[in-house]
Amino acid sequence: MNLKELAESLNLSPTTVSRALNGYPEVREETRSRVMAAAKAVNYAPNARARRLATGRAMTIGHVIPLTGRAEMVNPIFADFLIGAGEVYAREGYDLLLSMVPETETEAAFRQLAANGSVDGVMVQAPQENDPRIGLLTELGLPFLVHGRTGDAMDYSWLDIANMRAFRRATDFLLDLGHRRIALLNGQESFDFAHRRRRGFEAAMAARHVPTLPHLMVSEAMTESFGYLSASSMLDGPEPPTAFLASSVIIAIGIRRAAAERGLRMGRDISIICHDDELSYLNNDIGGPAFTATRSSIRAAGGRCAEILIDLIRHPGRPAVQELWDVGLMVGQSTGPCNG
Amino acid sequence: MNLKELAESLNLSPTTVSRALNGYPEVREETRSRVMAAAKAVNYAPNARARRLATGRAMTIGHVIPLTGRAEMVNPIFADFLIGAGEVYAREGYDLLLSMVPETETEAAFRQLAANGSVDGVMVQAPQENDPRIGLLTELGLPFLVHGRTGDAMDYSWLDIANMRAFRRATDFLLDLGHRRIALLNGQESFDFAHRRRRGFEAAMAARHVPTLPHLMVSEAMTESFGYLSASSMLDGPEPPTAFLASSVIIAIGIRRAAAERGLRMGRDISIICHDDELSYLNNDIGGPAFTATRSSIRAAGGRCAEILIDLIRHPGRPAVQELWDVGLMVGQSTGPCNG
DNA sequence: ACAGCAACCCAAAGCGCTTTGAAAATCTTC
DNA sequence: GAAGATTTTCAAAGCGCTTTGGGTTGCTGT
């Protein structure tokens, strides 16, 4: 059943039916309800393909996920972000186009999306320092929103958490507990967020004149085994840390395993703080948080990012939107005074 | 730049240009390359919206993810599956439409997709026993592929792993090692896969006349804390298990934590086998598998599912395709003879 | 030199919707 | 009750592509 047939069955023109269905004011209330009823009766839904062509809007937002062949460990994070964004898209009538491309082809992918008009805007995740995507998208004139930001910051829309401040606060917390040999297990520092977190850590240490130890600072894709292996070798080596700062709960789980193997009790013999993205399947709450953590829901971020992006699409020419979220520190059972 | 303009600039008709670009034989090789060159020069890409309308094909495949508000812990699994499928879609020129809807609205979502023609087919994941989606999609005439299957099996296309056989084999392995009190930490049994796994476990036990103990069989969303809490209470309770069989690596990590806390060494004091979906961020290989595991890549499954679904879309009316993957058991360091 | 046949190219008709510009119907106002 | 204003409806022109059903052109063979 298409619009024309529906119109014929109602003895109305397609124009009127279209307007009735889309809520235009030029149609009498009585007619509108008659049309609505008929549409529902025959289960009519306007053909999305035709509608998109006619309106020139794709009603679709693109997420381009670069595949590095190895480090898509980010994917539990992507997944939660996607869910948060997807809920908002659905609510606002937008579709979500997910595109997985080899990292080397992301530029081509964006150009393609822009040229063939299959999306109205795109979401950019996990920016690297000096991420080329930002310049590209600006040039292409495709609305976009960055989750995170790049070094210089600037004239584009983004939403980010205060990574530096969060890690500075977390480090201060450990320092206040008397810890001095603090290890940082960070994400890959090519990502801007990891870079900021390290700077937060270093700033806190420097402010107290505590030296940072190079062998206690590592950064890599955030996996459980990274946490386990790094913590193991640090704990077995000279000058073992008395506290760990980790960029994700997954890393912290690995650290915990290494500590447990060595008979170290969390919160007594060893302290751990991590950043918790509140991933839905990695609940850090069992009657109070297990790990002391800086905490910020990645899913909520996804939702808010979607809202902003849709707004950007609906109101082109509006100035860039920038939103910085502060992050709370939740004290759990994994931290305690230093006794090393 | 659109087709018409491009044609004018070449002094050709839109027809010819379209054919040249799409590889039809009615155009001279020389003309074709002239067109191709011009298209590349001006960075022309056919408008996807117009093309979809003209061809009647959406060149898009839908994944509908039901949100239960709580148990989207499945999402690390969804994510890897999506990546596998997405790679194939990209290769074959299909877009991936991801739709997150509250569980109660999945039926409406499918009807909508079918009626407005925004997808050519859909992927169904994590079927429940007697999953209503299968009947619905059949009725709607929308091509679909199920990853997993439902109780009765039957006249639709699916790809699944041999869950029952895998868990039977894993259980046999533990029984051969002398274990008798074996605990099963399963996923939610409303999902078909979990149901089959339990039957595999029970069949193996029954074949050796070893009783299954109700208090050692639990099933819930597959999280680390589920593994930890269940294992903790089992180990502290009467008749503690000497071995665990877990439906996912994440659960196994939780079990390991509970064991470590109690000073039990994996592979000596306690044995653990799990099913490993080879999630990219949960590597179970650090010079040989850490956990003994039945192993099957969910990402590879995603890729193969995508291939089959595309095939189904391209050749309607073809009989249903059914593919059952056998699963290997990889012996790691987490199992050993029973000495309980 | 002419039919017969490829090879090559084109005009025009959709695909199913939205939207413009105008007509028809209804309501005001004096 | 007629002119003007307003509401309601419609015909037709796109949106940018694909595809059908011819035409042209140039090449065979006789």
C-alpha cells in the first residue's frame, strides 16, 4: 500500500493525505483523523526511501568505527556509547548507520558518506591527538560531534569529561593516603583522553614534589591481561608500587588478579583506583563500589552526544557546542593508607 | 554534482553515464573509462537516496537490539558480532542499520522496518526459546537470519554452534579428571543457547551416573560479579564444587577471583572450564590459553552470518540455510585432576 | 549497395514521496 | 448577496537515480 493508493481509497489527493499524516495545519481536523484511521487500518507506513529522496534528509546518523585489526578492545566502550546514543536516535526518529572500516580507509568512508548523502551527520569517537577527522569533516561540511576532544580544543562541537582533573583528583587521593610509589596503567596515549589523564597524574605528583617513576608508567590497549602482566612485573620488580591508578575497570581487574596471586589484599596491602565508565556488564557496585573509582557513565555520554548532534543537524549554522562533564570520585574498598 | 550534470559535462546522456558507472555491457570501453575518469575528477558519488528509491533496494541490513533496561550485558558479545558482520557488509556494499528499542517494542520495530522498506533483511540475535520474532519475520516476508536457533529448530535459516555437544564434552573432560561435584554457572536460561548448554552438562553427568546438584547450578546474566558471588557462596557452602563450568570468560574471571580470595590455586585446588567467545578485548591467550575453554569466535560467526544473510537477500526463494559449527576444547592451565 | 546485425547511445517513464502554486469551497463582512 | 478573506483541497513539478524500449551508427556479408 502506498500513498497514492491510500489517497484513492479515501477519495483524497496524495497531497492532502501526506499533509494529514505529517501534521501540517492546512488540513481539517476531521479529515486528518479520517486519514490517520485509514492509514492505521491498512498498516500504511510511508516508504522511507522515497521520503528521504523527496525531503533531502537522510534521517540517519553515521558512526564510523575504525578497525585497527587489533585494538578494537575499545569495543565494550563503543557498545555502551552506542546504546546510549541509539536510544536517543530512536526517540527522535533518526536511524543509526554503523560503518566498520579499516582504519586506513576512514577518510574515504567519510567522503563517501558526505558525497552520497546517506547520513545527515556523524559522531566521532575516541579522537587521537590532532585527529585528522576533524579537519576533514569541517571541510566536507558534514555536521559532526566529537566525543572527547583534541589537544588544541577549539572550533568544533564536542562533549568530554574532565579527564585531567579526574586523574589529578584520584592521584591526590592516593597521595593523601600516604602513597608515593604510584603506578599509572593508562590507555594508549595516542588517544587524547589517555594523554590528559597522564598529565593529570603528573600534575598531582609534581605539586607534591613526588617523582614519577618511568617504570611505573605504562600505556597500552585497555585489556585485562595488560593490567595483569604490567602489575605482575611491577610488583615483582624493584621499587614495587603501593598503589595503582588504572584507566579502566578492565585493567583494574587484571591488577587485582596479579595482587591476589601474590597474597596482597586490596585496600590494605595495595591500593587501586580506576576510571569506571559504568559499563552495563561490568558492574562495580556490590553494595558500594568495589573499586574506588572516578566514575562517569559512557552510556549517558552517548545519549547526550546524540542530543547535541541532532540539535546541530536541525539548526545548521549555530555556533559550536562544547560540554565538559566533571567526574566524581567514588570511594570504594580498594584503597587504604599506605603501609609499604 | 549529480548524474545529470556529470552527463552534460561529458556530452553524454544520463543513461549512458549511469550504465558506464554501474558496469553494464552496453557501453564502449573507451566511453566507460572516460566517464570513470570524469567521475573521479569531480568526486562524483551517486546519491544513495535516489538510488535506493530507483532500484527498490535499501542496500541496508537491520540489527534490532532489544533493550531490557538491565541485561544488555550481552553487549560485549553483540559488539564483537557486529564487527564481524560489519566487515562483510562493508565489503559487499551493504549498510548496517542499528536499532535499539525497548524489548516490548521489538515487534513494532520489525513491522516498521518491513513496512517502510528501509532494510532488505534483518539479523536476529540471541533467540529465546520459542522466540516470537521468527514467526513475525516469516509473516512479514522480510529475509532474516538467526544467530542461534530455537527449540524446535526448523524452517528458517540459522547459524549456531553445537552448544550441547560442547558442554557435554567439557563436562566429560572434567569427569575424566575425576571431578564429581561440578558447578554450572550458566547464562540466562530463557536464551536458547543456555538451555542447550545445560542439557549438554546434564547429559554428560547422567551418562556417568553422577548426580547433578541443584545448589551447584545457577543461571543469570553473564557478569563478572555473578561469577564471583555464585562461586563464593558455593565454595563457602556445604559440598563445595571441585570444578566449575562457566558459560563465558567473564563469569570465569569472577570465579577465579572467588577462588583466589580463598587461596585456591586454579588447575590444582580447583578447576574451571568456560566457553570463550574470543572477544577481542578479553584475550584468553597469554602463551597458551589461560582458561581451559570451549572456543568459538563470535566475530567470525558475525561475518559468516552476514554472508549467509546477504545470500538470502540476493536469492529470494532459496531454501533455508542452516549451519552448525562444532566447537573445539582448548586445554589451558585452569584444569587439573580432582583432589577434593 | 542493401539487408542484417552488433555495438553504442538516448529519451522518457518511473520509484513514492514532499511541496509549490493555484483552484475550489467556505466563511466574513458590509 | 457580492466582494474579499480564509480554509481546505488538488494538480503537477520535482528529488536523482535506474531501466525500458527504442533509435543511430558502423560493420558484416553477398
